[in-house]
Amino acid sequence: MSGNAWQSVTVTIVGVLLGVPLGVAAGRAVWHAFATKLGVVPVDVVTVATMLWLVAGIVVGGVLLSIVPAVFATRVQPASALREPT
């Protein structure tokens, strides 16, 4: 994996580690409030398989989104980019 891909995976994993638990907790709280107002039993089910598919999709999406900037970055000539404009 190139340097850019590793950076993308690292940022994505940190986001997943923070976002998924917070999202599950927020979703459960909202569903519980909604189901209670509806008068139904608030049963929430979050399967491990669903979370794994979600995490895999997010990581793949993060890497795919990093490809375009990486391609543009490899086309830049460092000497011309760092040269002071006259």
C-alpha cells in the first residue's frame, strides 16, 4: 500500500472507532424515544455482521476517495511547486 493509502486507512479507522459507537448509541436513544411515543416495545438490534460490513465499506470508501488527490499529487513537480513566483 502506498503512503497515501495508509494515511487514508488510518484516518478512516480513527473515524470509525469514534463514529460507530457514538452512532449506535445515538440511534438506540432516538429509536427508544420514538418507539416509546408510538406505544411499541423499543427493541433495538445491531448485529455484529452489520457493523463489520459497515466498517469494511467505510474503509474501502475512504481509500477510494483518497485515490484522486493522490494521482494529482504525483503529477506535481516539486521544484516548480516550491519555486517562488517572480
